[in-house]
Amino acid sequence: MSDTDALLFANEMFYRAFADRDITVMSEIWAEDAPCTCLHPGWHPLEGREEILQSWHNIFNGPEPPQIDCVAPRASIIGESGIVICYEKIGMDYLVATNLFVRRGHVWMLVHHQSGPVTSPPEKETEERRKPDAIN
């Protein structure tokens, strides 16, 4: 598996943990040895792994946790850091997200997640072309 495929796989695991409301997998994705931050849409910035995992616990156990699909992920690697920019599809609406990872051996660990509104959905061609084969 290439570094880019591994990075996209880590990103997909983040969204699978969200879809499955699996706090155990979500906690395995977030780095333990690096500063972590998270900006949920409309929330104040969260800092630190414990505060971030508590937010996911609250979202998973809320009255109606949103169903989110990751769409059109694009990965870039800069040294030991990886960035994935993607769309998050919620029903008929979209957000755009940035997920920042650090490499630990052959594993990519999440250190930052931010998503927010976008003015238009991805173009259908971009959405279909950008789906990584390794994680479908």
C-alpha cells in the first residue's frame, strides 16, 4: 500500500468510526503523542485528545447523531504529515473538511479535524474520480 493509500485509509477509518458511532475506533485514530485540535461546525475550538474524544462521545450519544459520508477525498503528504481535504455529505447538504495526520511508523494518526459549510457541493466528476479504490 502506498503512503497516499495508507493516508486515505486512515481518513476513511475516521469516517467509519463516525458512521458506526464507535468511540473505541475513534480513540484509536487520534494521536496520543501530539497536540490535537478539532473544530466541529459551529463549535468553539477543542484542544487536547480527552476534550476531543469527549465531544465525539457526546455526539455519538446525542438524540440524532448525523449520518456523514466522506466524498471526494484528496490527500497530500508533506514529510511526516498528511492532509486530507474532503467533502462531508449530510443528507442533501455538504460540508468541506480538513483532516491533518502525522505518521507514526506506517500508521497515520489524526491530530486535527475541521469542517464547515461550503457554498456548493463537489462536481459529480470530481466526486467519482476522487474515490480511493483501496478503501471502497
